Amino acid sequence: MNDKQLVALQAAKYVKNGMLVGLGTGSTANYFIEELARLQNEEGLKITTIASSPISALKAQTLHLPIVSLEHISHIDLYVDGADEVGKW
């Protein structure tokens, strides 16, 4: 298991039933989305998601995660994305 997978699995531990979860884009977010789908299927997790991109929305839909569009929400409980590079200005 690589570092991005480990981060995604750890982030998924913060997700609780009833949350609206924001889905980032990229490899770490993909692992996170996959883990949410696993939790939904195997442990009965009940969440709704919102995606930051069409790519993430398609992945969530493919894995049967409930997804809403931005104009239908007033808040996000948790948003998970990745960071491939961090710099100091």
C-alpha cells in the first residue's frame, strides 16, 4: 500500500453517517472515493457526496455513491483532496 492510499484510508475514518462529503480529484481522492464505496457496501455507511470535478463525479456514480450538485447544498461536512506538492512562499 502506498502513502496516498494510507492517507485516503485514514481520511475515510472521519466520515460518519449522514455527512455530505466533498470529493477532490486525483489519485489520493480516487482511493478515498473507493474506500467510501467499500464502507457503503460492506458497512452500510449512509452519506451523500459532492464532487470537485466531472472525473470525480463519474467515479462516484460508477461506484454507486449518492451525489448531489453544488447548487443543491448549503454546506459540506468534510472535503478530502490530495496535495502532490507543497511549497513555501
